[in-house]
Amino acid sequence: GKHVIIWFHNQTIFYAYDQQRIYWVHKDSSAKPQPKGKGASLMIASFVSADFGFLTLLNGQKTAQKLIKPGKN
């Protein structure tokens, strides 16, 4: 029979300020406000296969990966 190759669409979004900070501030000091919201983002999208890894051209010089910087609505 024919060998079936399954390709998965893989995408991830990274956000600036995407952390949770908890810390103590001395009573004689003042706490510094942290930025609100998720901040700027970067989306990375690509195709990946268990048999071949990430999708590339035959010469391996270019990938099908795309970096997208979405704006905030």
C-alpha cells in the first residue's frame, strides 16, 4: 500500500510581559508598577511531520515557517 504522510500545522503566539511576578517590597520602598495587558505579540506558524520534521524546500535553504506580528485590536 501507499505510505501516508501526515503534516501538522503548528502555531504558537508569544507575548511580551507574559509572566507573573510576585515579590515582596520592603515597607520603606515603593512597588514599581508592571505593564498591564499582554503587550506586543509574535506568532510563529509552520508545518511539521513525524517522518520529515519541519517542512522545507528540497535544498533545505528555506522553510515554510512564517513569523507574523499581529496588531492589537
